Amino acid sequence: MGPQTLVALLAERSRLSVFSAAVLGAGTAEEIVELTGLSARDVALAVRRLTDGGLLSSVEGRLVAHVTAFKDTIREYAEQTPPEEPLDPDRARAAVLRAFVSEGRLVAIPASRGKRLVILEHMVTAFEPGVKYPEREVDAVLRAWHPDYASLRRYLIDEGLMARGDGVYWRTGGPVELP
């Protein structure tokens, strides 16, 4: 059953009330009339429509609500998002990156040196080896990752991934992709 059909079946107040009563345990039309205050005619029409639609059925003379229809519909019609491509081929490093990087931004600077190093080695790949960058440009790149770009810049220097001199920075470590 598609989402539109499911919603249409419950779009009228009388059918929604009848279905709700059946979910709560009312198993006969008389019990539903008593529980909802609807007329016997309205209950009969709603029961027929909900039965035809697959949300109710009769089992041994009692009405049974099929509440799994909602989960089944979601499972069948939910958009399937492709699995995210790992940020690193190494599973342990990819797990650290997944924990701290969301939508291309660093959500927090890891307190653990080991995890911070994984993050820094990933970030330093934004800089080309052999290219000298003015501090302003380094800050702009790091600001795109996290608001505390000054700490990131300091960590990159302290870990030997970048060096600085005379107001310029250059990459000195981290992974390099080979052609």
C-alpha cells in the first residue's frame, strides 16, 4: 500500500476513529460505536472501507487493526540514501573521521591526540605540498572546517604537518596522493 493510499484511508475522521478504536482493542462494530460515539451506519461504512483498504480484517469474528502497514509502507517507499563513502580507506581512521566530521565540517576538535592527529592529517590534504600560503589563506581554509581555526593552525604546526616562516605557511607532512 502506498503512502497516499494509507493517508487517504485515515483522512476522514470517522475512519480514523474506527481504526483507532480497533487499535485500542475494540473488536466488534458495537464496541467501536460505544467507544467512538459514531452511529452504527458510520462505523459500518468505515469498517468496510478500512477492510477493503487493508487496514482492518476480521479474524474469528473480531476486527483486527493492521498497524504494521505503517512500517511496511515506510520500508517500501522511503527514499534510499546511498551509504556514505568512507573518508579514509582505513576503517579505524574512517570511524574517527565519521565521528568528528559532518557535511565537510569539523563538529569538535578531538581532545585525544591520536584522534586529533587523524583529523589533522585529513585536513592538511587541503593544502598542496610545495606551495606557500599566506596566513590569511590558511585561516580561510581552516575556518571552513571549524570556527577555532587558530587552534587548528597551531595543531598543524605542532604536529609537523605544516611549517611557517616570514608570514607564510607550507605543508610538511600528511598523506600525499600519487598519480
